[in-house]
Amino acid sequence: MLYILSQVVGWIATFFRAGGMLAKNPNKIKLLVSAGNLGWLISGILTANIPLIASNGICLVVMIAEIVKTKRAKKAKHD
């Protein structure tokens, strides 16, 4: 059952990552790629795949930091 769930989550993650590659808006790219990274992270946890967990965990942290940085910069610009 976990295997099937991990496959479904992995395919959903793949579509999010592909959507991020096709998106034009930088914020949308970051959000879609982050969703894909989260999906692959979950898939890695479900299958106990340490390299998948590590690589997508690192990428997710980096993307979240970029999203927060961008939001703070926009807020500072408007203030």
C-alpha cells in the first residue's frame, strides 16, 4: 500500500515540477517547484529512500527561503 501511495505522490510531484519548468512567472515557478520537491520528499519518506529525502529536503528549504526573501523584499519596497 505504501508503495502505491509513494508512486501516486511521485507522479503528482512530477507534474508540479514540470509545471514549474513551463511557468513564466518567477513566483509561480518557485511555488510549483516547491510543491514538487515536497511531493518527492514525501515519496522518499514513504519508500525510505535517503538520497531522495535529502536532495528534495535541501531543495525545498532553499526554495522556501527564496520565497520568504522575495516576499520580504516586496513588503519592504511597498513600505
